[in-house]
Amino acid sequence: MFSLFTTRHLHFGMRGLTNYHLSCCVNTLLQTLSATWEILDLLEKWEAARGRRDSRNVPQELKRVLSAMRGDLPQPAPHRDFLHCLDRNCIRLGMQHDADEVFLSILNLMQQQMDDRALALEIQNLYKISVETHLQCLECSSIQTRSSYMLSLPLHIKEDTNSLESCMTSFFEHQELRGINRCFCAQCGMKRTSKQGVKLLSLPRILCVHLKRFRNMHSSTLKLDCRVTFPETFDFLEILQDAFSTGFEQKDTKYTLYAVIVHSGYAACGHYTAYVRHRVNKHWYYADDSHVQQTSWEEVKTTYGGHCRETAYMLMYRRDFKEEGRQPEFSG
């Protein structure tokens, strides 16, 4: 017999995931991918050309597990086939993994293994941050421009107190490249000290922010538990007025947080959990492997860090569309 909380929980279709051979990293990513409902909506349009199941095909197995996670059954969603599929693609079971690296690997494997290129690009475009890099030689003042894209925004954090806004501002500030970081100048024909800047060409529907809490120091990896605050909603135009290229044309620059991947412990021995904001009831839920419970925005904010080892590591924001005629709703 289910408790009153469990019945309410099942009504909104939240399912946990068993920790299988140190799978907490993948479990939290699956919870955030499940909350990224656009992914399954696109995968449901896709049928592999060969028409049969392939145990090495990541998008096929991801489609199956995300469909199962939408169900209302009390037991954890079955996901071992997906874990074994990742293992066959060199994301090994029984090992500690970095959540951002696994996230990017899953997106890359989807691009490689989907035979519908148009749908594969639609999935990639959900996360695609298009940027323009300007490199100016400080000797001859010539400028080189290159366009590229990222699927997550990697933000360096300081070893004291940070905010998402300050980390973003730092990312888009001009940097001088000196010494071993000097770049080759075609005009001068040699490496020169230069100034580098990044400008936004377009923003994604889903913004994945990677807070770079791990540092390689003296042949070992250390974790920074310092405080990094982040808002439930923000507007790029208000934070980064000078970060946009002249060709930027998007009108919708406001984002609302819907998932937080949390790392607890140390660099060499840690555990991942997730906070996810439900699409239907707008409440926050906490997912720790097979255990899922309703929580609050106040609890999400405890992952800012600075006083404990449970710290936010990845943030997932969804862009608000004015033409959809709705405003973001906030949780209590």
C-alpha cells in the first residue's frame, strides 16, 4: 500500500533509477534528460532505418529509457540496457565519471548513430551555443575571426565567492594571450602576444552550464567547494550587454532553471544527485538514484557551496519564448 506522498508522486510520473555499478553519474544525467522533454519528443519521431534493436545504439536505448521514465510505476525505471549500451561505447560501468564529459559523449554518440541527420541536428541544436572568436595581434593590430559552437558553457570559478553572472562576465571578457599562450599571426609570420574575445552569435533552447569545480594541481585533481550562486531565472541581455555579436538577432534571451546536477564528496571519490523541476506541477524534486522526493527552491540553493561538499556542478536552463504567450512559473 502506497503512502499519500507516493501516490501524489506517481501521479506526476517521476521515477527513480537504481545505482548499478556506480551509475549515479548516468542516473542524474538521465533525470535531467527526462526533464528535457524536447529530447524524447524528437526521438519519438525517429525510427532506425534497419528497424531492429541495436544494443550498441545510444539514441535507440536512450529513447527506450526516457519513455519508461515517463511512466507511473512505483519501481525504479529499467535502465540497465542503456548503461550496458554506454559501456559498449567506452563509457565504462564500475568507474567514476565526470558528468559533463559523459553528457557531451552522449550528445556526440547520438549525432554519430542516428541515421536521420535532420533529427540528429535538431537534437544538437537544442544545446548549440554559436560563438564568434576574435583574435587581435597586439603588434600589427590585424584581426582573425572564427565561428564555432559549444554544447555546454564551461565557466571557470574562483576559489572564494562567485555568482553565475560574474562567471559569465569573466568568460566573455577579452583576454591577453602571452608567453606559451601566444598565437600565430599570419600578418607577422610568427607567434605574437594577442587579445582574444568571444561574442555570441546565437543562444540555444537549452543552456547547459558547466561549473568547472575540478582543478589539476601537482599531478592530482582537487575539487573546489567554494560558493557559486545562481538564479532561478535570468536574462542574458541584462547580464552580458557587450557579449553579443553584431549579427545576433534573437529576441528571446531569458532563461529559467529546470535542473541542477550536484556533486558531493571529493574529486577521486564522489556521488552525483540531481534537482529537477517538474514540467507539469512546477515543483522541484530531488533524485538520488532510486530515491525521489519533492523538495523546494530553498533546498536547491543549498547546493551553492561554501559550507558543504554537496555542490552544483551543472545547471540546465530553458529559454523562454515570448511567442508562446506564457511567463515562467516559479516554485515555492
